[in-house]
Amino acid sequence: MVSQIIPEANYLMRMADGTIKQVNPFTHTEVWTVPGRGNRPLGVSSPNPAPIDPAAHDAYCSFCVRRYLETPPEKARLIRSGDGMQTLRHLHVEHLFDTVAEFRRIPNLFEIVSFDYWQQNFDYQMPEHLAAHKSDYLASEPGRAHVLKVVDQRLRAAGLDEAECHLLSVDERLQLADAFFAGGHDVIVARRHFIDGATHEHQLASSGTLTPQEHEQYMGFTVDALRDLFANNRYIRYVAVFQNWLKQAGASFDHLHKQLVAIDERGVQNDLALRRVRDNPNMYNEAAVNFAGYRNLVVAENDYAIAFAGFGHRFPTLEVFSKSEHSEPWTHSADELRGMSDLVHACHAAAGPDIPCNEEWNYKPPDVDVPMPWRILIKWRVSNPAGFEGGTRIYVNTIDPEGLRDRVVPRLFQLKNEGKIAPMKIAFECACIPNCLRYNPAVR
């Protein structure tokens, strides 16, 4: 089947009255920006923020440092060790508070795709090393008590009262804990709920408030979890990686975290992208970064990645593309990973912690035979689709790509001058060399 080709002239058009019409060349999403619709304040306002109770500073939500026991058994944590960082895996409950985790990898208590899904549909069996860890964890009385407590928490959330929970035998309740040790839905949780020195509840710690070095560790730890999920379940065809920042963007807690959800399909968007990249292997250069360069939409660049104001998105979107010849995040070198991290971090820092946003990762599914670049979209959730969009499938985006660029670039220069983001080229400093994405062997 031949994919419909969107003419380049349709990607971004300005009408005589100032309306901006956009079409996404990958998804074919049609978006309009109407004059005047973007004249609204951005971000979540906190006119009267409540002071933080000092006693609750590290125990504000279930993801906080003093509430480790409210989440399922950890799969891994990243801690400071000397001048570097160290990964600890499969800690027992007795040692959870021996160290402070800069980032934790924990199972999601409420899976999108459950362990039962893999077991019943694919006869998935827990790998031996994970089964051994579960047995070892449950062998201690504190470990067993922790698991049962979290299982009961999950059952109560499903509508069972305490008496109904205990109608299940201990063995039945422990069997439900298989998802904690070999499930395919993980959460990467950062240490801070609030920025260091915060006094009021609106002073949240976001991706952009991390240092560039901390963000690199956050991203690398997520990539490690991504690789591990594929390694432990051969039926996984794709792992969705995303970050919802603030409740307005879908977060359960206003505490910085990413999610990884394993699925048994590539997903509709990946299948569409695969069809189009088969038709034009250089499409990610031609219809993304080259076009962005020609239209002065590039906001930042380094040796390993490039960021630009995206077009054809339902929400104002910053796109970060890896220049690497490698398609999967876990095959990137340390320098390539840091290059991606630096630009993603800078984009979050430029937005600031008050703008709700989604961070979405896109990469080549492992079973695909054509290369695709690793790319991350940062979508500002500053408007709500309404009846017009539902009836027309034309979406109203309140900030057009040039407007987004003009909001972000001055902030990037300010952050760069203050030393709060990594060294990089910004806007007119960027080389914007055509075909800079080296995923396509024909243009290397």
C-alpha cells in the first residue's frame, strides 16, 4: 500500500488573515492556529500557594523518600557513590532506607497492560532470575509483610473492603504479586517532590529543575529499564515511554516520574511511520529537521541531537531528534545519550515547571528492519480539545510553531548564560546542515 504524500507546502501555511494551517507529514493531523486564540496565560497559576509542612517535606506523596513502603518492591535504584552514581538492583525491604535513591524504578501498582495479560494470552512465564528474587524477597517476614500490604492496597483500590481482601488466602494474595516482580509497566521516580529549599507547595521539582548531569542520569536510568523490559519478556514488541508532568497532563502525582508500558503490538503510529519511511527512507530528514531548518524553527542543537518547534501537533510541541546512526535508545553511546538528554532537559527548563506537558519517546521497534531515528516530543498541555475538533478532526493549537520558537529561544539564551543548561547552540547559532540525522545510511 502506497502512503499518501503530503506536499511540503502544506506542512505550514499562513493565511491572509493570520491563521496558521499545519499538517503533520507523519500522522497527517491537521491543525489550525487562529489569531487571538493564543492570547491566554500559560501554566498552572498558584495565587495563594500553601506553605510546606516541614514534617512532610520528604513525605508529601507516595513517591517521596520517606514513603518507600507504599510502593511495590523496587526493581532498581540509582544512588550517589563517591563522585559518581551506582545502580542497586532488587533491594530487600530491610535495606530500602540504607541509601537515598536519586531515581527509583518501581512497578506501577495499577498496570495498563497487566501481568495476567501476558500470562493468559502468551503463556508468559516469569524468568528464573526474577522468580528467584521474588522467592528471596518473600522469605523474610518484613518482605512478605510489605508485599501483602501493597497487594491489599491494590485490592482496596479495586473496590474490595478489608474483610473481602482477607477472604483471599495468603497464597492467593501473594500470587497477585507476580506483577511486582515481572510485570511490564514500570515507573521511574525522581527523589525530589519539591526543589531544594522550597517553602511553598507550588515550588515543584520538574525535569527542567534538575541539573544537566542529573537529567542525564534520569534518562540513562530510563533507557536501562527499557532495555531490561525487552530482555525479560520475548513477547514484547514495543515499550511506550512517556512522562506526564502535572495533573493537567495526566499525572497521578505532581512528583517527577516517567512510565514505561510494554505492549504486544508496535502501535498504530509506529505502523504508519514504518509505511511512510519505507516509501521514503530519508523522510525524517526531509519532512522534519530539514524543513524546520529551512523555516527557522530550530531552537537548539549540539553534536548529537537537534531540537525544533514542531508542526502539525494538537498541542505546542518541541521535537528533539537524535543524530545518531543508531535507532534504538539502548544502542546509543554515552555521548549520544548525553546529547539527547541535554536538549530534552533544556526544552523542559525553557518551559518551566508551571506548564503541564507530556514527554513522548519514539524509536524503532526492535522487530522493524528499516532504520528510524530516536525522537522525543515535549507537548505543552495548554489547551483542551473541544467540540470543533471532534466534529472536524481539525485541531486548534493556540500557539503556532513560530510563536513557540519565539517563547522558547530567549529563555534558552537566558538559561545558557546562567549556566543552568548544558553548552549548546541556540537558534541562529545552529548549523542546521541538511540531512544531519545519520539514521539513513544513504546520507551519512
